[in-house]
Amino acid sequence: MSVVLESRKAWLPDRFGYLMGLYAENYHRLSHLFAPQSLAPGEYVSDIDDGLAVHLSVQERHPYTLELELTYAMVDAHTGLRTPSAQLRMYTDAHVAEALHCHPGRHLWQVLGPFPPADTVLQHRLRMNGFLSRWLEYLAAQGHSRGTLQAAVAP
């Protein structure tokens, strides 16, 4: 029986491998959806007249990375920030995109505490990036695309 279990484990990805696969999937979903690698730094809005405008902020642009924020136009009553919100880093050379954090105004160390075990960090990253993958899929199904994305008008 151990031979069966060992061979099964050989073809199943480990959690780290699965996370790297999510990063690659998120990159391709995000690239196909909004093509942020071709956008200049600034604020963009995708509005399909469903009452939930999506905001994409290209915050920083470096030779091989982009820092992005993806959010709705809804404001959290407790924080005063848009929610849900995902802070993203897109690696254009490696074709991966990761959700750095999904809590408005909070960084990973603030969510998990100082010096969390590696397994806790991995589980948290799996949840965040799984959420991002489903969210990007949902946005595409709703009709958001690079065709609906417009530069935000300053108030």
C-alpha cells in the first residue's frame, strides 16, 4: 500500500508547487483581463453599469515588476478604505502575479503577527491567491476587460 501512496504523491503538486501555479494563473488572468503591463502608472476604472466599478491602480512600475492595487468602489465603514482590496505584485519576466495582502491598510505581518511559522504564511498566501484567482475569474465573467478599463478622472 505504501507504493500506491508514494506514487500518488509523486504526481500531486505539493502546496508550494500549487502556490506557484496559482501565481502563474493569476498573472495570465490579470494580463488577459486588464493588461496592466501596458498601462502607465495611475488610476483606472472598469465600469460595466452593474453598480460595482472596479478600480485598478498601477502604483509602481519597475523594469520587471509592477505594483498594483485592485479594488471595488465600495468603502469599508470601519477603515474608510475601499474593500475588497488586493495589493498585487506582477513579475513580467517570470510571468507570475501574487497577492501580497488582501486586507485594506494592513500588511502580512499585521495580519499574522510577528514571526509566524512558515506553514502559517504558506497557508495564508494560498488563501489570498486562491481568492485573487476566483475574483479575477468573476470579473471576467461579469464583462470587465481591458476594453472597459478607462483612466480615472481626477475629482
